[in-house]
Amino acid sequence: NDATVSLPSTTIADGSAIVIDASAPTISSITSSTGDGIYGVGASINVTVNFSENVTLAGGTLEVTLDTGDVVSIAAFGPAGSASGTYTPQDGDSSPDLDSVAIVLTGGTLEDADSNSANISLSTTTIADVSAIVIDAAAPTISTITSVTADATYGTGAAINVTVTFSE
């Protein structure tokens, strides 16, 4: 017998609340709650990764590389719409306007509640876009030592002008 192919008056949508979510979560911004200013060795600077929806990081780390070359590791979390780590400047670190330059997921999974894997790519909104955080953890050095006093032999009590110039 041939089947009658027509929809019944009652459909799945009438008796269910099925939602299909195939959208991957994204990184919406990388920011810092640390106030604008100049920071040196040992300071604690917040780095926050914000997502388009709540996600869970399981079994790995999210690593944010800064323009100083340092990496902020964010451990497992979730579900949450953001996650934070701390950057502590070390001797020699320098940045005129701290910024995030790369982000990677090392091991584990980063997914939303529907098991959609997050798109791990650097957001167009980064720390330098919303903050003015200067890193100056480089110790000043002596650049030059000069004298404007004429070449000659000088005795006790003679004044010899010496100028010491520092890197900052």
C-alpha cells in the first residue's frame, strides 16, 4: 500500500521544546580590569578573556601571549562568560601600551553547554583598545658619561664638569 505523505495536525514543535544550537562560541574581547597607569616588576595585572556565551574549559589551559613576550595561563573554569589570569611583569619587561597578541588553547576542550567547540582566535577588541597600561620593568642604565671640560692637566680643587646620561 502506498503511504499517505502529509503532515499530521500535531507536529514535533507542538509538543516539544527542542532547540538546535550549532553556533560556535567566540572570543568577544580580551580586556583588563587593572587601572590605567605605569606598572613595574612584581605588579599584578589582570587579563580577562570574554566570550560570546558561557563556555567551559576542561583539561587544558587558555594561553594569552602579551606584547612583552610573557604568557598568561588561564586554568580550567566554567561554565562562565569570561575567565581571568594574572600577568606579573618581570625585570626587563616593557610595553608602551600593554596588548594581547595571540591566544591558544593548550590541551583540553573549550565548549559551550551544547558541546560546540569555541573558535579560538584573537578578538578585534584587545587590552590596548580599552586600557592604557604601560609596562616599565626595565632598570635604567647609564647611557653615556661625558665631560665638557677642556683636555688638560688639572690640580687639586679644579672643577671638572661630568655629565652622566641615563636611559630614562
